[in-house]
Amino acid sequence: MNPHPIANLQAVLDDGVELGIFPAAQAVVLHKGMQVFGGVAGNATGDTRFDLASLTKVLSTTALFLRLWTEGKVGPNTLVSRYHPGTPAGDAGVTVADLLYHRSGLPPFVPFFSEALKARPELLDAGCSASVRTQAREDVLRAAASTPLDAPVRTRTAYSDVGFILLGDILSRAANAPLDTLYSRHVAEPLGLHARFHRLTDFPVDGATAHTGAMRPREPAPGQESLWKDVPSRPSRPGEVDDDNAWVLDGVAGHAGLFGTAVDVARFGQAVLEGCAGTHAALAPAPLWHRLLATDPLIEGSTRSMGFDSPSRGHSSAGRFIGDTPPGAVGHLGFTGTSLWVDLRRSLVVALITNRVAQGRQDLRIRDFRPAFHELVVEALDLTALP
């Protein structure tokens, strides 16, 4: 008897390793709350933690916003100026919703780590004191808040790490606790997630982590080649966050920093489905979930909801099927080679986790692998057409 077509996904993951697209991968697929596929490939096991990169924006920062919104501590209309008065974003009237929708006008990326490492090269030392790391973190958060806007607020959508660094700090101030503490208390524990931040001041970390790079700072991503120079460098330790800005923030940031497994990511995706259905209110009641996931009403053509993205028209990383039927799909990508897509109509969750950056940031073949993988998931489950 031939195996179920969904089992063919394992061969696809193995092919990704064989072709050198990534050295390791995990994937979990849930349909109507049941796991229908779980696989690992390359030099990973099911317990290996991967750097989730920008999936942190949804698993931690957006989820925390939702929880604090429920508690009345912060909301979409909360002004940045409440916590950062006299800053460009504050003076422009930027709100928390603007940060979540990526319409604040803040730039996509600023290499804050460059100045931090020049000012404090001892950050590269494994024995760097907690006080130095704390001061560097405060300097970077201040620099993020002081970043000039690239465009007037609410005039365009431009994906911004800077905005989410700022948002993470705002949530921490609103709840009067460190971001990683809030995440553990309000997200990880209620949802049963083992994903966590790796603070540099708490090293060494326990358990195996997937490799993402050898040097600190990392090589520039495509398009960033001229943004910094003359920065001191040194080999980095396994388990350190890949993102250099998150690294100088002591490994805890609103835009990156979580490490976890595909099981963690899929479990969070299932929480999205259950939250929308009103069957699990650990983070928020269904009406707030629906408001959170609604597409930005102000910027025409935006694929962004609050914190989440939706499949783009044409060449989507979620493939041709996911999100093709109302009410669509939500998800997010991570630079290290991670992704989460949740098809709201199909009750389908796909967590694909890789460490593709370990073989160099210039290799972008993951962009073709992702949609092909997601299309195979839908085809294997015979969900291409819905009534």
C-alpha cells in the first residue's frame, strides 16, 4: 500500500538538505487541530531549537500586544509619544497600530549594532559584564526611538524592524516588566510553548540549537552591503541570536530573538484558529482576534494586519492555495528561513522551520522552496478546492 501523500513532504524536506537550500529543517502541519505531518531533515531532531527570527514579531510581540490590549494596558490608539515623547515617531503622532501595520514611516532597517560594537567592543567577549550589555541595550532602544521617519505616517506600508524594536520596548514599559518575562508569563505558559529567548547574559543555553552563522556581526543581507564598515568582529557562540540588532539588545527584542521548534510555531498557529473561533481565549476573546487580523483599512493594497501578514498576490511564499478563499490566511516569515501560515478557511496550519542562513545570506533559494512546499501540503490533503 502506498503511504499517504502527505508523507511525501518528508522527501521534499530531505531534498532541500540534499540540494543545499538549508542544512536542517523541521515541519509540522495541522489540519482541524490534528497533526497530519511532522518531519525533520538534515542535522536536526525534533527537539532542536531554531532561531525563529521575525516569527518573534507574531509569537511574542503581537501576541503580547493582544494580551495587554485585553487587559486594557495598551491598545491600537496608544501613542508612541506616551512612552517616547519628543522623538520623531512620537512627534508625528505614530500609534501602536501604525507600528503593527508597518505604516509608521520608520525605515525598514538601521544597523544599530554597528555603533554599539564600535563604542563597546567588549560586547564581543563571552565574559562581557551584564552592566555593559544593559547599557548597550538602553543605547540601542534610545537610538531606535530617535530614528527619523522615512515617510509621513500612514502614507505607505514599509516592513520595519525598527518599528517592532520600538513596539517591544513600549509593551515592556506598559506592563512594567522585561519583554522576555512578559512573553513567558502571558504567551508561552498559557499556550504551552517551549520557545524562548536566549539572553546573552544567561549563557550558556541548554539543549541543541541549529547553527545560523559563525561570525559576529553576520555578513550583510542582500542590499545591506554598504550600510556599515570597520566594525570589530569575532566568532560567535552557538545559540546566540542571528540578528545583530537583537544581539546587541541582549538577545531580547520585539523584532527577533525567539528560539523554538516547528511544534511551538504550529501550536501558536492553532491558537490563532482557536482564538478566532472563540474556543480558546488564553490570549484574547474572538472579537479582538478578528480586529487584530483584519487587513489594514487605511493603506490601499496592504497585505498587513496588526502584526501578521497575508499572502501576496502572485508569487506568495504560501503558494497558490493558502489564503485563496475568504476569510483568507495570516502568517509571517523569518529571515533565517522560518515561516508560519494559517489558512482560516481550511483550518490549516503549516510551520516550516529551517536555518537556511547557515550557508550564507546571499542564497535565496528558500523563496522558491517555500511556495512549492505549501502547495504540496494543500494538494496532499486534497484541499485545493473548497465548497
